[in-house]
Amino acid sequence: MDEERSQGLDQRQDGLEQRRGDLEKRLKAYEGRPSAVAGTGKDPVNLPMIRHWCEAMGDTNPAYSGPDAVAPPTMLQAWTMGGLSGHTARTEAYDELLALLDEAGCTAVVATDCEQEYVRPLRPGDEITFDTVIESVSERKRTKLGTGYFVTTRMNIRAGGELAGTHRFRILKYAPAHRPEKKPPRPHPVVNRDNAGFWDGVRQHRLLIQRCADCAALRFPWLPGCGSCGSPDWDTVEATGEGTVYSYVVMHHPPFPAFDPPYAVALIELTEGVRMISNIVGVPHDRVRIGRPVRLEFQRYDDEVVLPVFRAAEEPEGRTYATR
């Protein structure tokens, strides 16, 4: 009886390996197939979009403004994005590949990384075209999220028919791993020699901002040198704790251990002029608004973790705020 059971297990294992091998052959057949052909940017490279990008990123490089402006290189993908209406250049190959992975049980997806190469600068007025190919599908990989396959696409982006850069984008399509029911502890902040003073202040319920000892420029997050004058010397000022929501996102997916989605992650502009990322408390995620006043609090999550968060002020009657 034991021998028969062992033979049955071996046969099932052999069948499983055969199905996996067949699946990987089918997946590999998609390598080299186009996923977008003769795509065109919705708009030419233009100064308003460059300005919006630089304001959002806090990038004041003079090369990105004025009559001889160029676009920030990291905007490369932005000129190809299709918005809510999408692109007509998309082929069926990519959707077929994802559907095949869904059928294999890899129903979850997470973007893992991207790589960009810059060949020439983009300037206002450049007309953008692009082609995208499915560059590779990995072998079956086991990760903490689950077991699945990494899919990499490569987009060649052109301006006036001339190659301007490439954009590689990688996702993991996976079957979610079984998760323990016990909620894991909240992640601890990474403390190093450059930001240790900030976290010392947080433990004392003080929000400290670095100030350059030479030019008095304030900076956040903490850095080893001044971005304005380059001086390595600094002291600190304590924030009043008053601020407003400068921008925000509502996190739905993917889920992270110790967090209960949906929840709001906001970019807070402090009255001192610097901005920091934190959580909003005191209101539901769908009541967070750009421009809404907030007030600093310190929240303890366990015996070791204390974090600065911001409590939303009450909305004055009749007052409305922007949603994005």
C-alpha cells in the first residue's frame, strides 16, 4: 500500500512538472513580440507639463525653464502615457500573456522596478513616438509575495524619428502566498548617521528640520550637505507642527503588512516651507483634500516605534478643497 501511494505521489509530481514546463514554453513564446506598435504621445513635449513636473518634484534646475529649456530626463515615460483613454497602439500580445498567467493562478500583480536609458534630450515641440516589445519572461520564481513570473517590457521612445531613450518596465505576476492571520508589526524606520538626529527628535516628540549653518536654507528630508550652497555644516529648527496637504494618494493595492487599506499617504507642506510624507489621521481616506489644514501629532505603534502623523483639521462649513 505504501509503495502504491508513493507511486501515485510521484506520478502527480511528474504531471505537475510537465504542466509547469508546458506553461513556461508558452510564456517564452511571447518574448520578442510587440505589445505596442507605432504609438504616439498624446501631446508634444511642452513647457507647461515640464513646469508641473518640476513643481511636483521640487526641481529648480534652470535647464528645465526658459527659451532653451529641455525636459527632465526622468520625464521620459510621461510623454508616452495614454491617460484614462489609453493608447490605440497596444497589441493583443501583452493582454494574452497576462491572461495566460491568470489561468495559471498568477492573478496578483505588482510593479517591481524600471530602468531608463537617455540617448538625447527632449525639447519643447518634439513629437513623441514609441514601440514596445515583451523583452523577457522569467522562469518560475518564489518570492515572499508568492510564486510567479517576472515580465519585462522595453519601450523605445523617439523624437522626430530619432531614438531619445529606452524605458524598461518589470512586473511580477504571482499566486499570492498564504499569509498568517496574525497582523505583523509595523516596519521600523531606517536610521543612519545622516538622519539619526531627526529620529532622536521624534522620540522626544519634536519635529526637527535641518538648517544650513552658512546660507540658512531649510531642508527635509535630512541630508549630509546643503543642496543650495553645498555646506556640510548645519543646525536644526523645531517645526511648529502646522501645515497643509500639498498632495496625496489613497493606497488600495498592493497590500502591505501591518497596514489596513485603503489609507491616505500625504505630502505635507509645513509652514516653514519644507514638505514631508506622512499619514493623515482623524478623517476617512476619502475626506482628505489638497489644501486642508493639518496639525502634527506623534503616534506610538509599539514599544519602539513612534512616528509623526498629521491630524486633519475640521472642515469649515461651506469650504471645499481640491481632490488632486
